Amino acid sequence: MKIKKTYTFAFWSSFYITFFTSIILFILTYSFSNILIKPTYILFYLVVVFVFTFLIIQYRLEKFIFQRIKKIYNSVSLLDSSDFNKTPITSDVETLSKEVQKFAELKQQQIRSLTLREGYRREFLGNISHELKTPLFTVQGYLLTLADGAINDKKISQKYLERANKGVDRLIEIVRDLDLISKLESADLDLNKQSFNIIELIQNVFDLLEMKAKKRNISLFFDKHYEYPIMVIGDIKRIEQVLTNLLVNSIKYGKINGVTLVSVEHFKKDKIIVKITDNGEGIKKEHRARLFERFYRVDQSRSREQGGSGLGLSIVKHIIEAHNEQIFVKSKFKKGSEFSFTLEKLEKI
Ligand SMILES: Nc1ncnc2c1ncn2[C@@H]1O[C@H](COP(=O)(O)OP(=O)(O)OP(=O)(O)O)[C@@H](O)[C@H]1O
Ligand SMILES: [Mg+2]
């Protein structure tokens, strides 16, 4: 163990004091030679002086440093009293400076993450207003044209009203997605877990999306015939949303006349994995890491044409993470993509 700095300080101080008092003592005994002191007494005296000065200096020093350091602790802890009060106050300067350093680093880290978050927030707000602007201006455009006289032409007014309504639908869709995301992020969305047959759910989503798929002549299939139900545990409404978002993507970014295949496979001991594979445009590697970010789109113009705002995958990720499950993406540019997620099995198969 290293000797504390304060001990060394006290040791040398008392050493000097003892040394000088012994010189004075010698001078005194020699000049007044009539006083005779035995050398053992002198030695005893010196030892006593040394020990006492050492103890007094050490005690005073600790008290002094302790008081000063306590002041530092108090003023630093003003910033965040909860952090520092946990650690006991020390009178060792080295430990203190290490702790202050640690404290400063922590604060710096916090500031850095706050700045980052502030950046995200700004970007997010910018994205929202940008996303809302397009449909809003569309609606406004049609309404103004109607107000300018187009309303008198029955055929045109009908058409324009329908288009304006489409813009409103789009706005509602974005607001609904944002609402869901904010709920998922603030974690006040309670999962309503239950057991259900995943095969049946996938079939239902297939049926719901049939019209949409037909428009691009894309077929939605299982990879094989699933004879028996596969029971899983999860929030059925949320998982339906996940399947819908992934399947809609496979339709939107799949190639015309293409095929989307869904498979349900065994994954680890008590999990299954649902894979959704398309033979569409694929995603380049550099985009894959950011795919699940809010508003992230690979190709702005193409997604816009498909009416996407880049929230779909972000919602998917939130839901899967809320289930404590995993999501994976594999893709080959121009060849196709495979999105997959895991779910808890009801019974071990
Ligand atoms: N199956 C896929 N094949 C190719 N690219 C895809 C696929 N799925 C997603 N992407 C790319 O990832 C981007 C983000 O997808 P996401 O679902 O989050 O947003 P979106 O489909 O553009 O809009 P939204 O789902 O909110 O309507 C898409 O814009 C698209 O470029
Ligand atoms: Mg999408």
C-alpha cells in the first residue's frame, strides 16, 4: 500500500521540528554547562516531540483538507447533488481529483448525448413539417381551384374533391403513424399479449392486401403448405401491423409481376422466425444500417411516388423490440430483400 501523501508531509514536518529543537537543546545544554541532562532524557524528549508533532500535524492537516474538500464537494454537487452524495467524502487529494475528473467526464458525456438528441429532434421536426407540407399543399391547391370557380363544373368539382380527400387521407395516415411511434417511444403502449395462430394471421393480411398486390401484379404466397397451426405469443394487433408494413413494402418495392414469399421456421429453442422475401429492387448495403430510422427512405423520389413517408420500418422495429424479439434484414441490390422477425412459440415443437 502506498503511504498517504499527508503522512509523508506530517513525517517530514515533525522530523524538521524535532531536528531543530534538538539543535537548540544541544546549544542550551552546552552553553549552560551547569545543567546536566542525561542523553537518554534527550532521546526520550526527541521521540516525544517527534510523535506529538507528527500526530498534531497529521490531525490538523486532515481536518483542514477535509474541510476544503468538503467545500469542493458541496459546490460541485450543486450541479447534481445525487451523483456526488453517493460517494463518501475523502481527504485524499488524489482520490478527489480522480473523482472530479470522472465527474467531469460523465457530465461531458451527458452534454454530448443531449446535443445529439437535440440534433435528432431538430431533424425530426424538419422531417415532419416536410412530410405534412406536400399533402397539405395538394389539398389547398384543389380547394383554391374549386373556390376559383371549378366548383360550378360538376364533373371537375367531383374529381377535385376526390383528390383533395386523398390528400387528407395521406395526412391522416402520417399523423396516425406519428402517433403510434410516439406511443411506442414513450413506452406507454401496453402490449396485449395472447396466443394466436401466426399462419392464420398471415393469411388474413394476405387477404387484406390482395387488391394492393394485384395492382402491381405481385403474388403473395406461403413458401409451403402449412398444415397445422403454429401458435405464438404476442400482441396480435401489433404483429398484424408488423406483417402489414413488411408486406406492403414488399409490394411497393417489389418488381411488377414479382412474388412475395412468407415462411415460418423454427428458430432457437422456443422461438419461431417469420421471413418475408421479395424479388424486388433490393437495398444497397450502405442504406441497411439506417433503414429502421424514422423517415429514412432509400430513394426519396421513388418512395414518394409510392406514397411512403419512411415510418413503416421504424414502427416495425419498435413493435418487435417491445416484444423483446429480434428483426433482421438481408438484401441483394436488384435481386430482392428478406425481412425477418422472431416470435415466442406457445409450446415447444
Ligand atoms: N422490401 C423492400 N425492398 C426494397 N426496399 C425496401 C423494402 N422495404 C423497405 N425498403 C426501403 O426502405 C425504406 C424505408 O421503408 P419504410 O417502410 O420505413 O418507409 P416507406 O415504405 O417509404 O414509407 P411508409 O412505410 O411509412 O409508408 C423505403 O423507402 C425503401 O426505400
Ligand atoms: Mg413502408
